[in-house]
Amino acid sequence: MVNATDNSHFKPTRTPVTVNPARARVGRERIMANIQEAAIIEFSLHGLKGASTQGIAERAGLTKPQLHYYIAGKEQLYCDLLMHVLHEWKVVQAFDLDLGSPAAVLEKYIRQKLDHAFDHPDISRIFTREMLDGGENLSQFWPQTRAWTQGKIDAIEGWITQGLMRPLDARLLLMHIWATTQHYADFAPQVRVLLDHGPGGLHADRERIAQELCSLILMGCGLKPNR
């Protein structure tokens, strides 16, 4: 009788799995983008104290353990997101001094602030909630914001010195612009009610709001609106 072949030492070979680094990186970036988007919604609705990693995970389509594989913790995610928001504001909401006239520079700045409030209300509300909670997580940001703001103050005071606009406190002017533009993000439900719009219907009035706001602020500065 012929004995069967002895397979006691046979070990099947496993085909190595090749991981494409570029594809893995893209996958991770997509997941991180989903986490950031989910965190923006959760933090804008509940603030740092009220938001939960469970809520963020569910919005991002992850389990809670999966979420914690990608983030160090809720607090770090919040601070990273807050710094990202503030850096974005610095980049997209700078004075475009190449426009020349104070009216043109201020009008573009006002419109940029207003567009951000309309297009990214959740991001704007994260900053507002942080301010309402005392702004403790912004301590590392204040030196930077003072420096960024000082550049705008210097430009405004330069225009005043040249007689291009009426004398005023440049710091107060900037804070008035921030307050009036931010209003359309923080108080969007009230604005929709008073303007007789349903949810999400404010975009039809964006240009009218922008023109009214620019005229109000520019005329208050002793400048002629560009229209």
C-alpha cells in the first residue's frame, strides 16, 4: 500500500499584501476631513463642554474606538480646529491694500466677512461659543490676533492721517464690522424670521444685505460707497 504524501511540514505561502502609500494617505485624509466636518457641527451646536466624541464619531461614520485612533482626544481636536479656523480667517480676511482707496479696501473686507458668515455659519458659531465660555482656549491665539489686527489699525490710522476718512477709533471700527457681519451667522434664525425667509433662504438677499451694510459702515467713516 502506498503511503500518502507527508504534508506535516508543508506551509502554504501567503501572497504579500502591498499597500499603496499614496492611496493610504488619501484614505486617511478623507477620514480626517470627515472627522473635522463632524467636529465642526458638534462643537458649533454644543460647544467644547457639551460635545461628545460619540456624537462626533457617529457624524463621521466611525465607531468611537475608530475615532480615537485618529485623534488624541476631544480637547485636542477642539483646539486644533479652533486654531485652524482662526488661521483661515487671517488668510481670507486680510486687508487688500492693493485696491488703493479706503472705501474699496473696507468694502472688500466687509464682503469677505459677510460671505464667511453666510457660507460657514457653523465655523463662526464655534468661535462665538468659545467667547461666551470665556475664551480660555484662545489664550495662545491672542498675541497673534493682536498682531494681525494691528496691521489693519495702522492702515486705517494712515488713511485718517492723510485726510482720506474722518477721525475715529480704528479698533472700534473693526469690532463694529466683526459684530455686524458675524450677526448673520450667530443669529441666522432671527434674521430668517424677520426677513420672511424659510430655513436656508437668506442667500437670495445676500447682495442686498451686503450693499446695505457696506453703505452704512462706509458712510459712517465719511466715505462714499462704491456704487
